[in-house]
Amino acid sequence: MKVLFIIDRIELKYFEFNNLVTNFWIIKSLLERNCDVCITTIDNLCLEGKIAFTHCYNSYLKDENIFYNKDLLNKIAIENFDLVMFRPDPPVDLDYINATYIFDFVDRNKTVILNDPKSIRNFNEKLHASLFSDLMPEHIVTSSFSDILEFLNKNDEIILKPLNQCFGGGVMYLKKGDKNTAVIINQMTKNGTQIVMVQKYLEGAKYGDKRVLFLGDKVLPYCVQKVPSNNDFKFCEHSDSNILKAVLSDSELEKFTPVAKKLNSMGICMAGLDVIDEKIIEINVTSPCYFIKEINGHFGVNIENDVTDFIMSYVSKTCKVS
């Protein structure tokens, strides 16, 4: 199987020995199965007429680690790949959106793309969580100062989130009576011109949030608790001390299985929920981290094999592998 990974620029820079990254484990597992795996970034995508191309690098396995040949290959038609793993990190800015358009010119009968870039483009990780609003904390999406202030006065403590970032970027906590209230609201909304997600603060947040993982329409039995970093109120440091073993409750499995099925029907078959007090605070669909290193260590499994089994099965069911 010929595979192309679209990864983040910073991930390309630190490609080797980067086992904190989900792509490291999936690429390694695919290489161990004798797949041909190339890697690239969104700036190496291009279009000639109606044909989508990419410049890319060959990756290879050596001494239980992954490497890549630093010589950029000549343009390759993306339809020459059986599978594209579209996993650049947010921010979902104009460059990101433009990259998703390139894949509108790829024949899906020839090439499987996970997650579907069109589906990612149509699904905002913060805003579209509202599709499951009954499973979320109380929230609003707005740029209105007065609406946010009213929401704050009602709930006493709130969280404000920009809609296009990841890893806690730009997320702010605000408590009723804070002297910086006006400054924080105006900064977050760019003086009422930028829409943000505003959620009621959940008491369980002091213990961090749980990552619940999907493959297709199934909820995986493994999960981790991401605890706040360096006296912050949120997880923002990927280290062993901040990622603890967690347990998926029966009620969470019951609640979140329909979410997995809905996302899968929308072309999003690999996703991760961030959950506090059994409430969804965010749905990760762009480049969801499966915390493979940590789950393997906590549960004594090799979850990368489950992920790779799913990917290869998905491809074989969807199109003929060359």
C-alpha cells in the first residue's frame, strides 16, 4: 500500500525520535507492514489543471525508529497513493482551508483520505460540538460583549475559546467580578468582531479532561486523563506527569457511541473527545492525538496496531489497493 501523510511543519522538523506524536506510531506500524510511506506538509501540495500533486519525502524504518530521506521527491500525483492521512495541526487558517480544496480534485475511487478534508473543512472542533449540545456543558457561540457578560453573570465562572486553535491555545478562564473582565472579553472577541465558544466552567476541570477515542463508529476502551500543567487551569504540556491512566465508564460508553456513529457518517472516522464530568468540551477531528505512547504504557497494549488495523481495513473496503 502506498501512503501519503500530510503532517505539520514542526512535526517534519522533529520527525525522528518523536514518539509523543500519534503519526510516529502509525507511520512506524505501516512501515513494519511493508507499506510505502511518504510524508509532506501543506505547502508542498499543488494543482496542475485538474490534477492534484505533491512534493514529498520517503520515510523508512531503522533500529525501531522512523526517518525520512531529506531529498524532496519530484511531483507525484496524489491519486498514485492508495491512502492519504490528512493530519496537519490547527490553526485552521486560510492556508489550511486552501489545502483542503486541493483534495477536492482527488478521485476518491482511487485514493482514500482520512479524515476527509471536506468533512474537516465543514466541521469546526469547537462550534460543531454543539451538534451534541445535550452532552455539553451550557454554552454559547457569539462575538457579543453583552451576551458573554450575561452568560458570565449567570454562570459565575466561564471558559472562552477561539474557534480555530488547538492544544489549549488562546483559551481563557474568567470569573464573575474579575477586574479584567472587559479586557478579556474584548481581547477574545477582537472587540466584538470574532466569534468565540463560551462554556460554563466545570468543577471537574481542576482534575483535567479525559480523552475518549474513536475509530470508525466504535469507542476505544482505552483513555487517558490530561491534567492541568504548571498551575494552569488547562492541559498544555505533553509530558508523562500530565497524562494519567483513566477509565471509560459505562455511561460514557453509552453516551458517546452515538457520537462516534454520527461523526463516522460525516466522513470523520478518527476523532477524539475531550470530556469533563462526562460532558464534551471539544471534538478533535483535524489531527486527533491518540496518546499512543501513554496508553501503551498504562494499559500494556500496542494501540498503534489497532489504529493501523482499522486504517488498512478501511482502505481495503473502500477502494482496490494496488
